[in-house]
Amino acid sequence: MDKYTKTVLTVIAVALVLIATQNTITPAKARGDCGGESYNPCYVKLVN
């Protein structure tokens, strides 16, 4: 195989690994003083 074919197959392999592991990574969850664990929205009031 030539260098171009190896490069293309490597890129495809890396993309497939990323797709396969995408669902195993848990998304980040917001934390703070705006609702605790129930994830209620925060409301910001501007004071003049």
C-alpha cells in the first residue's frame, strides 16, 4: 500500500474509535447555587 492509502485508512480508523467511545464519556453537569441537584434555571436581576 502506498502512503496515501495508509493515511486515509488511519484517519478512518481514528474516526471510528472516536465514534465508538463518544457515548462512554458522560456529559458535564452544571453545579452551583441555582437549583442544586434539580437543575432549576438561574435568574439574574440587574440593579441600577
